Amino acid sequence: MKTFWKYRKNIFSQNGEDGIIEEILKKLEINTGWFCEFGAWDGKHLSNTFNLLTKGWSGLDIEADPERYKELEKTAKEFPNLNILNARVSTEGEFYLDNILSKYPIPKDFELLNIDIDNNDYAVWESLKEYKPKIVIIEIESSIKPGTEQISDSGKTSFTSMLKLGREKGYTLICMTGNQIFVRNDLTKGLNLSREELENPNQLFLWRFVIRKFFYNILHLKFKLNKQKEK
């Protein structure tokens, strides 16, 4: 039994995260708060936090791409509770995440952090020291089965490697959607998690993502071969 997987629902999210987040917040009795999401794109497209913004939450959206940031500016005009920043989050210097967050009235234990930057996700979360968000949603390379440790130069992190980092930082993995969803250890008692899942979080891994990646690679290879024939 995957406790939170059954609550998946997309309002703006891609893989059911909106419904899962709603259920986590309900069980934790959290009605409002702060979120931080990056890369945010326009703040709406496949966003795991825009649903919260529409309900009156405050947020910080960070987007590195200048063109996408122009779209994010339009969203910020609609929602005065949304702070935005055009930057590439790093693990040191001016755009080190702790440093960025300190510029805004975000509590040290704010409600939700969403990391989706397609390359340096692991290192950015690992480098976060001053802030301990209640919920962390972070992208992984979901085609790699549990038991394999990988943190590649491109930042594609395996299920097992990100799980280990979450544990080191004091978090419990409660769901996988293609992203891993963690809740801080001191808050998990109210979630009524299955003992099996707590003792063996590999059960949360969904093999459909391995199959999806397999067929994606086949289609991608076929596309490349067709292009070569056209030449």
C-alpha cells in the first residue's frame, strides 16, 4: 500500500502532486504558509505550488531562463503574495539558496520547498543549512531502480542516493511521483504512514517510471535514426 499515492490529483501539477500535497497539509493541519519553488517557469505550468498560491499562500518563485522569467513576471502581477527572482540557484556565493531565502520574510521552517532544476538538485538541497522546510519535493532520475547510487555530473540523482540525503537531513520519504516527496521527521507522526513503507521505503518506488523511460529512449533513438536517413 502506497499511503499517499492514492491521493494524487492534478490541478496544475504533472504527476498528481497537487492532490498529494493537499492531503499532507490536511493531516499536518497546515492551512497556509510559505513555499519556494525553482525552476518555476511561469509559476503555473506543471507547478507543484501554484495551487497553493491561488489559495492565498505566500511564495518565492525562482527562474533562471530570461524568457521564462518574463512569463513569471506576468504571474506575479496577478498575485501580490508571490515574490520572484531571475537567478540560477547555486551552492555558494550570491545565489546560494540560504542567502537567497534570507532576503525574504520566509520563516526558517517554512512549509514547502520544491526543487526542479534538471541538473543540480541534489547539491542544492545538500547545501541548504539554515532552513528546514516542513515538506521537500525534489526531482530525481526516476528510471534508475532502487539500490543503485548515482549522482552524475549532470545532476541526475537516483532514488537511493536522494533517499539517503533526505535521511541525513532529517526527512522521511513518503511518496514518489517522479519526484520524491519528503516530510521532516518531527512531523511524520500525524501522517499515519504504513510501517512497511517506513521500514522499506523502496516500496514507494514506481516501476512505471523505468518502463516509461525505456520506451522514451526507444522512441528517441528511432527519431534520431529517421533524421539521419533524411540527411
